[in-house]
Amino acid sequence: MYNYTSFDESKLKFVEIAPASELPSGERLFVDLGDKPVVLFNIAGQVFAIGDICTHDDGPLGDGMLEGFNVVCPRHGAEFDVRTGQAVQMPAVVDIPAYPVVIRDGTIFIGIPSK
Ligand code: FES
């Protein structure tokens, strides 16, 4: 299953995250990729992965409420689209990383730049 249809797999390294059974619909999962905190959301059966640091002032996005596909930063209310990482609500103006998600044989992988 791909959440993103237009990424170049040759430029990505896919990292195994967890069995898909550990992230049921409506839940979220926190992982660290090296020094990068990442949060994954299962929204109605679709899995999305974003960086877990708000670009406004480093708030913990994974603790925020979801409004549709937007996560609301618990610190000052900025919103980001978890599908793209795009900052869609002030006070944040800089996007966050969004990682392609692939589920293969019941296991979640996310793609990170290979270079
Ligand atoms: S730290 Fe996220 S809105 Fe300020």
C-alpha cells in the first residue's frame, strides 16, 4: 500500500518500523529514526508519517489533536497536513518532513532519503 503515488524509490531507503497490527485505525505510533523523532498516524486505515517537531518552536506534534488530515500543534495551534507535511495554519510557516509509507506483508516501512 502506498500513501504517495509519486515518489522515486531509487532515492529512498525504506526502514522497517513495526507490524501494521501495532498501529490500528485511530492510533499513533512514535519512533526515532536516528536523532529524528517521527510520529505515524493511522487515519481510517491510511498510514502517514511525519516529523514530530513543530517548525514554529519545536512543539511535540504527535501529542496534538487531529482535525481531518491536519495535526494541531499543542503549543500554539499551528496545523500541518500529515499527508504532505505542509504548514497550513499560523504561526508555523515552514513545512515539516512527511515520509512515504509502505506496508509490505503486514509490516510498516517508511522511506527516508538515501543520501
Ligand atoms: S511550537 Fe507548534 S505552534 Fe508553536
